[in-house]
Amino acid sequence: MNLLLEIASGLCLLLGSFLCLSGGIGILRFPDFYTRMHAVGVTDTLGAGMILIGLMLQTPHGVVLLKLMMILLFTLLINPAASHALAKAALRNNLDPVLYEPTNKGGNKPSKP
């Protein structure tokens, strides 16, 4: 049973670390504020949640478990609300999203004669 908890904890910690890393890459790769906020908002909440669950599995008793549960609850409630507030404030301050415009708009002429 102890080995199963260690494996589950390790998997949760690895998945959470991967999600946090992919959110950091999303900040660098995406073109505008709104897509960056989406990448960070989703991966930060899920990544932190998985890391906290992995830590809970390593300490299954005591006050530490209670503290980790409270941190997880606050993280799950506050992160999406903060992301929404930031996006709404950006929209109210006239920060427009970058819209994709394809270079080939097509046409009604065939490409071959």
C-alpha cells in the first residue's frame, strides 16, 4: 500500500510540474494577453492542484494534510476568479485580442487554368 501511495504521489507531482511548465511555455508562445491568460489560468490551477494532491499523498495525516487541503481549496476558488477579473479589466481598458487573418483569402478564380 505504501508503494502505491508513493507511485501515485510521484505521478501527481510529475503531472503538476508538466502542467506548470506548459503554462510557462504558453506565456512565451501565445500572441496576445487573452490567450496567455487562458494558458496560465488553466495550467496554473490544474498544475498547482496536482502538486498539492501529490503532497497530500505523501503526508496522509496530521495538521499538514489539513493545511494542504485548505491551500488546494483556496487555489481552486481564487485562481479562476483572478484570471477572469484580469481579463475583464483588460477588456474594459480596450485591450483588443489579436485576431487571426489568413494571408490567403481565397477567391473565385481557379488556381489552374
